Amino acid sequence: MLRALIWDVDGTVAETEADGHRIAFNQAFEACGLDWHWDLPTYGQLLEVTGGRERLLAYMDRRDDAPASPAGRAALARAVHLRKNAFYADLVARGGIPARPGVRRLMDECQRQEVRLAIATTTSTSNVEALFSSLFGPTWRDRFAAIVCAEDAPRKKPDPQAYLLALRRLGVTPQEAFAIEDSPNGLRAARAAGLRCGITCSRYFADAGFEGAAWLRPDLETPRPMTLQTLQALDGAAESETRPRGRP
Ligand code: XBP
Ligand code: MG
């Protein structure tokens, strides 16, 4: 029996990467006096590394104008990341990023049917706070029985830490829950925690491999609304839906 639905945030609840985090990173580079810029394709490659600070550190490996010492790099990554999150919060507070199709409907259905909601994300708490306040209003936390962000689970996806902690806080087994993700790293994290996981393809991962996913679709409304009844009926079986071509 399905008792909980666990949501990834970036790319799954909303398309936050290209028009959210990426823009904010570029604003932070400028604010920190760095002549760095992440265009759309570059950011797509960098998304292989989950976690904004970890992404910055990985990028510094390819720059010869980055600080030479590990301590210098860590300090710069911390400073830029802090600025980035402030710019990101401003951007989403202005209503810049909507929820993806079907997210609100499926969350509402879960609440009506007493299936508990949880969040398992590698993004910072402040980013979830900013996005969810903008999408669901100031009482958004009341909707969720468990909220796991980067500070709670520092080992980033594909490590299963965030999902394992969400399951523990929910008090349910992996068989009683289901995860919704958008990325290969997210899928690996959910599967490593023993969860079934469906994929709503996001902009950057439309053509990625998703072996082991329970289903793969452009979003929660296409080709038809994903409902709790469908999720319950799956019960480990794969839904025969085809991969969307190109960008969803
Ligand atoms: C999301 C991320 C995040 C965001 C930025 O991965 O990798 O790092 O890009 O957030 P997932 P922070 O959707 O798989 O959880 O800058 O706060 O890390
Ligand atoms: Mg994601």
C-alpha cells in the first residue's frame, strides 16, 4: 500500500536550473568580481555534479584563474554559493518559476487520500524555502511530513542519504513509498534507497538514460494525468510509456 510520495525539487517540482540557479550563479560571479559565465550548454554539463557548491568546485578544476589551494577554492565556493542562493531566493520570490504541470494536482490528491508528502533534495534549505513559499504560500511546510535538504543529508545524490533519511522521518518502508525524480543521479539515489521511482523528464535530462525507472514521461499531465490510483496499481510493474523526444 502506498503511504508516502517523496519529491525531488530541482527539475521535478519546477524547472529551476536553467532559468533559476544558472542565472543566479552568473549574478553571483559578477557580484564576486569573477569573469565567469555559465551558458546553457555549459551548465548542462556541470549538472553532472549535484549540489551547487560541489558544482563550483568541479568547475574550478578547469579554470586556471581559480585559487590554487584547496582551502582557497573552498572559501571562494562558499562565498559564491552564498551570494548565488540570495540571488536565487530573490528570483523565485518574484514568482519567476512556476510549478511543473500536474505537481500541485498530485500533491493535493495525496493530501486528500492521506498519502504523506516528503521532500528529498540536494539543494539548500533556503532555496526550498524560497521556491515553496512562492509556489504554495507561507504555510507550505504544513503539507510535508518530512523535508530533507542539503544540510540534513550532506552526501549528495546519487548517494541515497537524502532518501534514506526521508524514509526514516516518514516512518515508512521503501515498499510503502514512491519517489518522483528528473535526473539520472536522482534516480540512482532513490533506487539505492530501495524505492520505486518515476521520472518526469526535465529540460536538461530529456535524453538521459533512466534504466530502472518505474515510468518515464514528459510531465505529470502528459500523456495523461498521473494519479495515485496509477501509482498504486503499478506495484513494482513498469508502466509502458515512451520517452519524449527532445525537450519536454
Ligand atoms: C539539485 C542540485 C542542486 C541545485 C542547486 O539536484 O544539484 O544543487 O542545482 O542547489 P537534485 P544548491 O534535483 O538531484 O536534488 O546550490 O543549493 O546546492
Ligand atoms: Mg532534480
